Amino acid sequence: MLSDPVKLSKFLSLVLRHQPGAIGLILDDHGWAEVDELLRLANASGRRLDRPHLKKIVAENDKKRFAFSDDGLRIRANQGHSVEVDLALTAQAPPVFLYHGTATRFLESIRATGLNSGSRQHVHMCSDEATAIRVGQRHGQPAILVIHAGAMAAAGHRFYLSANGVWLTDAVAAVYIDFDAVH
């Protein structure tokens, strides 16, 4: 019997974004893993997973966290890595405003230091408030920060758009965050 899809999705996030070595998986420089190797190692670690089930998890993941290579032989996470990978993203001009969902308990720290990537490679932002609310709710009482992305870009900060529509940047200084709009 195949494992629970939610648990498998979390497992994929773990091994494709944070700890590939937990099952002996090796990611290439761009975060790609061989599908056959992932399946072999997942099953060897006790996670019942086959190719059709993997395809279903990737296709039905509401956050579109994972992607297959064009030939279907490799898989990777679209963003959110804490391991060093080069997603080979091209800098793009962001919208004038982006949104970042967080929890109210983090606001004091963000006011002091801005948004930093922490253990991940980038700060994550979205182009709509509804998504930011869902993200913020995962961490407690949500707070939605309005990021002046256009002003940041004009000042030379780089933005990238991941394959699943998440905007990425290295850090956001507090001066570019509209705290008066927090809700």
C-alpha cells in the first residue's frame, strides 16, 4: 500500500529542499534529483512511493512546490531550499507591491531587522494578499506585510519569480516594508 499523500508531500519537501542526505539522495547544482533514484531511496527508507503516485503528488500539490524536468527523468523543489542550489532563475521586474505573510509575534523583530532569508536561500513573497494570509496563518495569528518591491528594484535589489509563482529576493530592509498597512 502507498503512503499517505500529505505525508509524502512533506517527505518530498524534506529531501528536495532541506535534507536530501536523510535518505542518501544527491541533488545536482540546480536542485534536481533523478526520479528513479528518489523512488528507490524513498522505498528503501520505508515510504511506499511509485512513479504514478509521485506524478499525482506533484500535479495536485496546491502550492506547486515540485516540478519535473521536461523529459520527466528528474524532479526538484521550485523554491524554499535551505541547501545551496542554483535554481537558474533570471532577475525580473517585480510588481510595485508584493506581500509577505508572517505571524504577528514576528513583527517586532521584522521592524528591527527587516525580512531575512533565515535558513533558506531567499525571502518569499506573493503577488496577492489571499496567499499571504494563508502563509501567515501557518505560523500563528497572521500579519500581512506590504513590500515596496518596485522601489527596491529601482534601488538595485534583484527579484526572481519561481516556477510556482513565488517571488524571491535576498532580503527586505525594514524601510521597504509598509508596517502601517499590516493587517
